[in-house]
Amino acid sequence: MSENRSLLCDTATAVLREAADMHSLEEAGFATLLIAEADGGFGGDWGDVFAVLRIAGYEGSDLDIAGLILDPVAGDSMEKGAFAKVCLAAGALDRILEMAIDYVNTREQFGRPLARFQAVQQSLAILAVEAAAVNSAGAGAALALDHGDATFEIAAAKLRTNQAIGVGTAIAHQAHGAIGFTREYPLHPFTRRLNQWRTDNGNDRYWSEKLGAAVVALGTDGLWEEITRRSDRSAG
Amino acid sequence: MQSFAIHPFSTPGTVSDLRAQVRRIVSECEAGWDAADRANSWSVADPAFSARLGDEGLVGMIWPKRYGGHDRDPLERYIVLEELLAAGAPVGAHWIADRQTGPLLLRYGTEEQREKYLPGMAAGKTYACIGLSEPGAGSDLAGVKTTARKTDTGWVINGQKVWTTGAHIAHAILALVRTEPGSERQAGLSQLLVDMDTPGITVRPIINLAGQHDFNEIFFEDVEVPHGALVGGEGNGWKQVTAELALERSGPERYLSSFALLRYLIAEQGGDPAVQPLIGRLTAELWTLRQMSMSTAAKLAGGEDPAVEAAIVKDLGNSYEQDVPLAIQAVLTADFDTRSDSDLARTLSLLLQTAPSFSLRGGTREILRGIIARGLGLR
Ligand SMILES: Cc1cc2nc3c(=O)[nH]c(=O)nc-3n(C[C@H](O)[C@H](O)[C@H](O)COP(=O)(O)OP(=O)(O)OC[C@H]3O[C@@H](n4cnc5c(N)ncnc54)[C@H](O)[C@@H]3O)c2cc1C
């Protein structure tokens, strides 16, 4: 991570933990994250947006920081929103993974921590794999946005994220037992948001129909050519 | 916490040339390739094709020139591999030598071993096989019982290996053996590189459930090899094998090996609006896996050890490749004849049979998830 990026992440973490309203986010300058330095903005790239929104998802902030960052920039609002949900979900999935790990390491049954049971280990490994997939998808979509058109990548990333949310939230709840089903325990704010993001800005049907039709339109050998052509845009 | 730290894949400036080179070779050679073979590409051995890739400088790409290599960047090699796999090219003959045996020799081998094997490997003409599994040592590899007794002139090997892919075409086997008499578990193991034509070695085919001859069992009866067959340190075998497995797990072959099936689905059934959402979903998963595999390749290229990331990529890639044929089978119309001669039908039938092996070879699903769980601090 670049020095700028890690400073940005530190600021985002601090501000999102404390901020009670949109005003404090505006004060911190997030609205200009994507605005060029020459125009008085922060001059960040889409990788920065991914990093900041991922932190917002991880910290569980309900403030609309995504809107603050993305509204000022041009682009299809469905796509921008879908990208934001992917980033937020990447952070939230990492958070519920962390909560589940802490929980099974402390909670004891049958005379030992739940983490000692192989069945529990294996199911949390699946949660980790799903969270990893969403983090990779988010970073990949951000890279594509830096090179211009990212319709393909955003569709793929959002669809993959929707899948991961279904699998991941179920595992996190299972690992927590009944305590995770209470209003008091702080798991549900994360799983509730994740479930909402699964619907928002395109559910599985929406993106799979769209992406499937686009892929078919590329012809038999078109899919591989398209995937590689798009990622090769970053060649140095 | 971060479940997966992303390592940016810095796409090499030569990427267009490399893709064009591979696509040209493929178009010149593909006339005789069977559709179903294309969905099994790194298991299909075609010595002429391997030698052609060797001539083109596309085997042993990242090895030093003095050993017949080409001093290329690991990410350039990644591009070549993904192109070959996406095309379903028959890369099985040289695959293991290029992916793991050669790199292991560069890291641990003696000068003599490197000079003897690497140039032939880089030419796509010397093949290797992996001698790890035994009847009593599968997932629990530390149960290896094959022994090598040290004598004044060398080593004498006795024992048995099993499931050895390509042993019937390989020139050499890198075998994990017990060199310290009476040692147990991970201790006292070493790696020996043994020429397959050494007297005392018997290779017997094991035919898989699809009728193919890919793997074998190997018997060692008083097989005498010189001291120079020892690769790396005596007793260091466990550590070396663990490093070798990371090379084996994260590559593009863990999600692209059956890409041909998706291609045939698009070609033959893509016009069906009921099939398009599945094509969309499979594309989304494929694209995501590629991001993960490239990030892991970049980490490996940066000199770091991505053991957990490699396990994540392999586990997810295996699940994906096992899901693809089942999902396609489920979505086809009732009048689609899976016994027909179409590319889709033949490839689908084969993969429905062979898919279970994906989460066995190279470390089972349960073992990989155990590695991931350890990375999470659960064990
Ligand atoms: C196509 C193919 C090619 C292969 N090629 C090679 C090769 O070239 N060289 C080579 O050395 N080997 C090769 N293998 C062997 C492969 O590495 C082994 O199959 C694998 O390590 C599993 O060992 P096993 O088959 O003995 O199964 P077992 O270890 O007996 O396992 C059976 C089942 O039990 C599960 N299990 C085992 N231990 C545990 C545990 N502690 N916790 C939970 N579950 C567990 C496993 O995950 C698996 O599901 C190949 C295998 C296949 C299928």
C-alpha cells in the first residue's frame, strides 16, 4: 500500500469511528476524494475509494459516505452504487469473519474452545474464502475503473459479492449460536446491512442476465479475449 | 483484519506479444486437439507440443539462461500459462517439470543436478513426476515409509509410491523417502531425484474411472542411485516438500483447467435466454478467481510465501470447477442429448466423471481448509 493510501485509511478509520453526522465526513474532505488535485481535490484513484468504503463497511458506519464520494463524479449511478456495495461488503464480511473467529476462540463447549472442533474450523475457512473473493473482486473492479469503462468488472464483482453474502452471513450466524440472534449482540447490524446490499443496486438475477447476455454477444472465443483485453489495459 | 491482502499484478509490458505468440502457436497446432481433451488440458501429454513450446522459449521461462532458461519475469510466465490453459492446449508432458521440479532444483539442487536436468526440461523434452503419495501416506504425508539406505557409493531405495501422475512418460521422479533409519513423521525425510530407467524400478498403470491412464504405482526394489541424487539437505525433505506444494496450488490451472466447457456452452447454448444467467454467474466467478490467482502469483513473484492464499485459491478454484459441469447439466433443456457427439456433450460427460478428482489431487479440500483455518488462528 502506498504511503498516501495508508494515511487515507488511518483518517477514514478515525473519522468513521467518531463521526455522528455527514457534516464531519464533509469536513474531513471525503467529497473530493476523486476530484483531481489541480481542481482542489484529494486526487485519489478508485483503489482509494475501495479502501475507504471497505473501511466504512468494516466499521459498520450507517452514514452515506459512498454517496458523498461518488455523487460528484460522472458515471452510471447503478454501476457506481453496485461498486460501492461491493467495497462495503468486503469490509463487512471481513468484520463478521473476525467476530466469528474471536467468538469460537473464546466460547467453550464440551470442555474446549469451539475453535478446536474441525467442523467449526472448516466452516470458518469457507467464510474466509468468500470474504477473500469479495475483497479481490472489489480491488479488481477498482483497477478497471481506473482504466475507464468497468461495466463488465462491476457486474462480475457485484454478482460474486451477492453470492458471498448469502454463504458468509449464514456461516457467521451459525458459528455464533443463539447469542448472535439477539438484538444486543453486535453481529446483526453487519449481517442486516450485508443482506440489504445483496438486493441493492442489482440482485443476482439482474446482474447475471446482464452479464450473461453481454458474454454471449462476444461470441465463442470472445469471453477470454475480453477478460484479457480488459486487464491488459494496465500494462506498463 | 483482512482476509486476503491484495498484491497488485503489474502486467508486464510484453503482455501483448506473449499472448499473440501463444495464440499463434495454438492456432497452428490445434487442428488435431480433441474437444474433451481441451477440458483436461494439463493432464494431456503431447511430447511434440511440449517440444514446440520449448523451441518457442515458453518452458523454463523464468530459469537462468545458463540452464537453458530464458530469464523472464514470473508474471510473463503467468500470462503464457493462462493463455495455454484457456485454449485447452495439451501441456501435460512438461507441466510438472516446469512448475515444480525445475524450480525446486534451482532452489535446492546441486550444480551437477541443474546442469543434468534443467536444459532438457526447458527444451520441453525432459519430464518429471512427483513421488509423494504412498498406500499408507495420502493426506497424512508424514506417514511415508519408502526408505533409502546410505551406502559408501550412494543410496539404496526400497518401497512404493502411488497415484504418480505421468510416471509412465517421466524421465525422473522426485521422491520423498525416509533416509534416517527408525525416524518418524516429518523428521528423517529427504528428497531424491531418481532416473526412471534405473534398474529396480517398476511402473504399473492405474486406469482412472474415465478409462484414462494418467496415474501409476511405482515399486522400488533395491534401486541404487549415487549420493548425487540427494536434492537439498539430508533430513530436510519435509520443509522442501512444503515449499514445493505452494508452487503447486495457486496457479491458473486451479480454475482454468476446464474452461473449454464454458466456451462450448456459450457456443452451443448461448442463445437460450434461460442459459444466459448461468453464463453470467460462471463468468463472475471465473473473473474473481483470476483476480485472486493473479494476486497470489504477484505475491509469490515478490519473493513472499503465499501458502494460505494459495490454499484459498485452490479451494475456491476446485469448488468452482466442480460446480461448472453440474450447473450446466442442470440448466440444459430436456431434449439436449448428453450422449451426442457435440463438443459440449462430450466435454460435459467427461467432466461429470473427472470433477471429483479436482479436490483430491494436490491436497484435498479438507486439508486445504485446515491450512486456511490455521492461517486464521483457529488451530
Ligand atoms: C488425479 C490425481 C492425481 C494425483 N497425482 C499425484 C502425483 O502425481 N503424485 C503424488 O504423490 N500424489 C498424487 N495424487 C495423490 C493425492 O495427493 C492424494 O490423493 C491426496 O493427498 C489424498 O490422499 P488419499 O487419496 O490417500 O486420501 P485420504 O488421505 O485417505 O483421504 C480420504 C478423505 O479423508 C479426508 N481426510 C483425510 N485426513 C483428514 C483429516 N485429518 N481431517 C479431515 N479429513 C481428512 C480427505 O480430505 C479425503 O476427503 C493424485 C491424486 C489424484 C486424484
